[in-house]
Amino acid sequence: MEELVPPRKADITYETETPVRYETRGPVAWIVMDRPKYNNAQNSQMTYALDDAFQRAVNDDAVKVIVLAGEGKHFSAGHDIGTPGRDVAKSFERRLLWADHVNKPAAEMLYTREHEVYLGMCRRWREAPKPTIAAVQGACIAGGLMLAWVCDLIVASEDAFFQDPVVRMGIPGVEYFAHAFELPPRVAKEFLMLGERMSAERAHHFGMVNRIVSRDTLQAEVQAMAEKLAAQPRLGLWLTKQAVNHVEELRGKRAAMDAHFHMHHFAHAQSDLTLGNSLGGQDAKSMVAANKKEAGEG
Ligand code: ZN
């Protein structure tokens, strides 16, 4: 089954060498995903650039608050499943204590890779010792949810929407399975099983989003919120963040994610065995087409 072999390294064409911008505005570090041409689809190149940026912001004592944002029309279209820069088969210097995934056979390849670049990285960023704010506009889909959810606060523009459509691939939700913590369980089931878009307004209703602002004022509102946070004591903020995160752990968040991660990979493996494709026979094009149809756009 040829499809089991991941795309060769030589097939990767990056459209940019800097998929993430880093800038400071006063005491606030802005980490901006910068692949607007592909709606900020997250490849490994971007993942490691994000990790570099978080590390830089944490290392700089002058930075009190970290903002995660996306350039362009959309915050994030999710994991890169189809741009020329899709780099699943490329080795990177790992940040966590996992083996390289590239030479691993069959299901072990993705299982190893996603430990590092998805579940592992998300947990690492969630634990950054400074307050983090996601500034979300437009689409926040699948892997994009993971990036917003690891932040302490989420500010969304009125046009933002949230969606995890991966059940269409036969997969029970993205790797960082916070769905049933971000939303009441019955709503999480609806969100996943139907795979529909959730408006910023509905997400706000469930407490998944802290504030909704206009698209024009998103950056200014987030900067103002960040500056207000920056005036609070550094250690007090870190301890507060840890206290609330710990409550989530006591409610089983980490254990639930570990259990789900294995279901997620059972689904990838089943898909490989039956279709020779770990994404249920879907690709970026078919997912976009199905999403447009679902949203009544095509
Ligand atoms: Zn996966």
C-alpha cells in the first residue's frame, strides 16, 4: 500500500521561511502565525517556530503577557493536510523526549509524531508561566482549536467560528481533546458528531470564549486586556494560572486526553488498514468542499 509511505522530504516546498512572526508591543509578546495564503495551516515548520516564539517570550523578563494571533482572514484552518509545505515526513530537532517519527513503520510513525507535535507541544504551551491570550478571527478549525484552547483567555471577533469536523475522517476529535472541558458534554457531542460551525456568540455562551469584539478592534482590545494583565504581579498570575489548570487536572483533563489520544490513533490506524490513508480518505480539498456544503456556501 503505497499511501502508507509518507510524502518524501523532497516534495516539501515552503512558501516562507518565517511562518511565525514575533513582536513585542510594550510588555506584550505577539506571536503571529503568518501563512495567510494557506489560512495559517499548521505544518511542523510552524509548530517549531511557535515553540521557539513561546520559549523566547518566556525567557524575556520584560514580556509579561503572550498573545497568540493569526495573520489574515482566519486564525487557523488547522493542521496542514494539503499545502506544498506539508512536512509530515521531515525530521525536526525535538523539544520533548520522543524518538524521531520519520523512520518508524505503519501506525508507529504518526503515533510518535503526534505525541511530540500535537499533544506534547500543546501541553507544553498551556503550561507557559505567563498569561496567554488567543486573538481569534474568522475560522478556528480542528488543529486551530487546540491552539486557542491552550491559551488562558480567548478573545474572538464577531465573525469568528469554531469547528472540529474530523469525525468525517473517522477520527473522534483532534489530538488535544479538550472538547468536553471547553463545552458541556452534550454540546461537545453535538459539536463533534455533527461537525458544524459554532459561532463566537454560542461559544461565548458556554464560556469557551471570554469576550467578543468587533473585527476592527480585535488587536486593540487584546492589547488593552494584555496591558491590564501585565500590571498584575508576575508570580501571582503564574500561580493563579497553575491553580485553575490544576482544577482541570483534578477533573481528569490529562487522563481524558491520554485515553482519547489512543482512540484517535486507533482511528488513524484503522483508516490506514482499510483505506491506505490515515485521514479516512479525506484531504484538504475534500474537507473544504464538505465544509462549504455544510455551511451552505457551495
Ligand atoms: Zn492525528
